[in-house]
Amino acid sequence: MSQQKSVAGSGAPRPQLWRDALAAVLAGLAAMVVTAALGLWAAGATGLPGGAFPAVVAAVVVMAAGGSVGLSGDAGAIAETSASLTVMPLSVTLAGALAIAAGFLRPLRHRAVAGTRELAGRAARPAALWVLVLIGLSALARHSFTVPVEDPTGGVIGDVLDDSPEVGFEVDIPSTLVFGLLWLVGVLTLALLVSRRAPLPARLVRFQEPVRPAAHAMVVLLLWYVALGLVVGLVVVVTRGHPAETAAVILLGLPNLVWLALTLGLGASWEGKVDGPFGLPMPQALDSVLRTPENAPLNLRALADYDGRVWWLVAVAGVALLAAAFLMAVRSPARVRPWQHAVHMAVALTLTVLTVCLVARISAHYGLSLLGIGDLGGGLGGEVALRPRLWAALGVAVAWGLVTGFIGGLLASRVRRRGEVEPSAR
């Protein structure tokens, strides 16, 4: 059989399917690399020693795709360094996800229904290419740095250590391939759920009415918060300066901040600490709350002690959720009742908050010890941690979803929607 013949049920020849997959993967990779490189450039990473900039860019892209980058240290025979880092640069993640989703959906935009085998084949091809991309990035994302140490002993520590302490990073390839593929599958699945034009297998078409409007509303909600954060960032640049630092935050971690603000506006609580010279790219109020030697609660009440304007986060969250609920209801068939909208909104918002809690957590530590005693890192040792109080966050998401979903359904009942018939046409 000629290679140009169509795959059974796919409607496209095999070479075209591979070209579509390659275009989607390359678009996502380019978006992530450019975003990461610009963000690191704005943060001053081009000055890293030993030509480390390409390796750091690759490591950031790997972390943004759900991969795992391990840190290691070497401080001689009787000393040791300890380092760990767990964080997702969500600006890079979002850029790649949007590009890959657009490339994946583009060939399907004129289709009404697609078979399960076809969709699986279309997803398997970018997945295979993505594995190759992750392997290539993993090979590039490794480097080591020499760390200067403040020596309070007048040179004794320097004589004991074999060399200057080093800390390096490299990718954990097995876990990166597993979580990187899960990330890609999640992106492609969400793309199919969100897009109204994307085809579904015939047996799943009946599920699109309760799922697609809610999924679309949640994606719009998250993107709206990112757009609002971008506007705030530009205002900060105009009013307070610091363009390079602000650009670095926008290009690397803007969703980390604004989606955290979304959960705080809902009434969720986080906890964490900032110990040492390291810090998070965050407003001063957040840094002040978390800069403690022990874990401190992070919620609106704690933030209000430093800046009373944080209570506006509640109003912003309320307006945004009502708009999302109204959008969900308008995109739903007219026969869906307000209480059903409430249930759909509660489920969708709970899953959204769960996702934010999982991807926005941060854990970072660096220290140097001699014979396992003390932290000799001087001004370099420190720890940064931020994690959600998960069950409480999910509880408030359910409550907000039920209330705003019901109100959104009532508001949408005054708007002519899909599936509604004019009285004169009956």
C-alpha cells in the first residue's frame, strides 16, 4: 500500500500526520525556549560562568514541562553541600502549552467527529517527538558552578576543603520522560476539552455538553488572571521602574503569582518560609509574611497586616468567577438548569484549584556543612518553601463554584443561548 494513502479513518496521509505533529512540537519548543531565554536574560543569567546559559535555559524548559532537575554538590572529603529545587516556571509552561495545543488542534478544526484510533494516533506522534525533545534537553541541561564561601575561621575551612565547593545540576531522565509525557497528554486532552470545534469520538460526544463549557470557562479564567497580572506588571514598570526584574518575573513566573492570588482571593491558605538571602519573585508583602525561620501561614489576613489592599483580591476573584460562570452557562445548552450549572462550576473550579496547588508549590534549599555540623554557606545558605493547605483550598473552591455557578446560570437565563427556540418558531 502506498505511503500516501490515508490511514484508516484519519482523513490524512501518514506523512501529513507526522508533519502536523512535528509542527506542533517545534512550535511548543520554540515558545518555551524563547520565553525561558528572555526571562533568564532579563534576570542576568547571561553572566553565569563557564558558558552555563544554554544549560540553564534547557533546565528551565525541562522543569516547565514537568521534568525533574536534580542538584548535587561537592565540597571535599569531610564537607558536603546539600541542594534541592522543586519549582515550575509557569510562564514558560503556559507558552509551550498554548503553542502545542494550537498546533495540535489546527488540522482538526474542520472536522465534526473523529474516531478514537485517529485521535490516539494524532496524540501518539507528538508524544514520540516530545520524548526526543526531552532527551535532547536533558543532555544539554547539566552544569556545575563553583560557590564562594565566607570563611569565619580565618582560612581553616579553606585548608580543609579539597577545592572550592561546587553545586551542579542535571536532569533525572526517567522521571522527566514520565512526567514530561504526562504533561503533554494533559495539554492535548485539555485542548480537546476546551475547543468547541475540535472533534470527539462519537461515543464521547454526549459528554461535551457538561464538560466543554466548564473547561473553557476555567481556561479563560486562568488566562484572564495572567492578562491582569501582565497589566499590573507594566504599571509597576512605569511607576516604580525595575524593568529588568519585572520582565524576568513576567517571563518566568507570572502565572505562579497570579494563580496564587486567585486561590488567596477565594480564601485558601498556603504556608511556607523564606530563610536566608534567597527569595521569591513576589510583592514585598508576601516576602515579609514568609521571611521567618519556621513555616508561616500565608492568607489574606496575614497579608493584610502589611498591605490592606490585598482584600481587593476577594472582589477580583468574585467578579472573575461570576464572569466565568456566566460564560460557562452561555456556552451551555439552554435546557441546563441553574443547579446543574452550579454543580458543573463547582467541579471545574475544584479541579482548577487542585491543579494550581500542585504546580505552584515551591521548594528550594542550599547549604554547606563540615562533618555534618552547621551551615557554613555564610550569605549563600538558605531555604525557600511555599505549599498549599490543600483540603481547605478545595473546600472553598467547592463553595465558590456552587454559588457563582448558580448565579451565572440565572444570569444566562436572560440571554438567548444555543438550543433555545424562539416562541414564534414553535
